Amino acid sequence: MAEPGVQSVERALDLLEALEPGLPLGVSDIARRAGLPTGTAHRLLATLVARGYVRRDAGRRYAPGPAALRLADHAQRELAALARPHLARLVDRVGETANLAILEGAHMVYVAQAPSPHTLRIFAAVGRRVPVHSTAVGKAVLAAMPPRERARVVEQLDLTPPTPAAVSGPAELESALERVSAEGYALDDEEQEAGVRCVGAVVPRPGLYAAVSVSGPSERFTLEAARSAAPLVREAAEALAEDL
């Protein structure tokens, strides 16, 4: 039987998880997101500010502090290191570039990659940010999120389609996410970039919004090939979750 948590620690973590980089929030908004009384949130935030895990700006709004960002950087490096063997095996099995991306705000950020052996290949630089709604990694993560968390991300989106194939409104996005949930994987069928096709699957680990994908030139990585690769991508994502 799991031991009960320490309430103050759990509440402090709830507050940290309610914060978003680049989007400072007032204490009432943070308390609402964390499901805590405003007074409790205010006292805990004061301690987190003193330790550097939260910063407070001149408008008395709060955002992740340097200590939290340092921990996040360490965690991201560890995640990338754990993912690389799985991505390499995926390249061996599919023949196209394999990627790992994590959610940051309303974007996915690539944190690890194993390149295709082909001369003509897709390259997404580590650190590159892409919209969630027009990418396989993004749609895979959105479809797996609890409705409340998903709504919070979607409300930040600019749904201007990067290409004619991308979703162009909330209703179309919701329909696409329902399809992802039903099929267990997501497709980017030239939605983010013309001539590029990608298939992605979420890493099924609570609290981690990350996805594994395989991408290639659409002429070679056909829609049939992408759908055939989907079970292998899911297998790699599940294996990474087990390692975590």
C-alpha cells in the first residue's frame, strides 16, 4: 500500500504544476488551477519564491523560477538520454528519422532525435518548437490530456493553418483528436510542412506530456507506410514509459 503524501509538499507541487513558462499568473488564477484556497496558495508561493522555484514580477504575478527551470533542464536531459536507444531502434525498424518531443505551453519542443540513414531525410533540430495542433507529436499529446488541461492549451493556440492540410478551427481540431484517441496514434499528413509526413504516439506516463514520432519525405514515407509504422512508434513510446 502506498504511503500517504505530505500535504504541504503535495500542495506546493500542485502550485508548481499550475505555473507556465512565459505566462505569469496572479495568485487567484494559480489557486484556482491548483484547487487550493487563495490564502494557502499565497503562503506556499512565498516560500517557493524565497527558494527560487517561483519568481514574482512587479505586477505580483508568478511564474517558474530559476531553480525550477534548472530542475526541468536536468529532467529533460535525462529523458532525452533514456529515449535515444528507443529512437535508434525505431530508425532501424522503420528507416526514417525518429524524434522525441515534449509539451511546452502551446508548442511541442524536440528534445531528442535519431536521424534516418537516407541522404534525403527530415531533420528537426533539438530545441525546435512546433505548434501542437499541426504536428503528430502535438496531437498525440493533446488527445491524451485530461479535458481541463487540454482546454487550457487549446485556448492559447493560434489556429491559423501552417499549410492547407492543417486543421483550421476548434471543431476540426476536436474531430482530429477524437480520431487520434480512437486509432491510438496521430498523423501529420503534410500539415506542418509540405512534403513531410509524420506519425506519432504519446508516451503513456502520467504527468509527462511527451510523444515519440517518425517523420520522412512524403514521397517516400507514404500514408500507407506511416500507418504501418504506427504500431512500432507506439511500442517505442510504451518502452520509454516503462524505462521512466
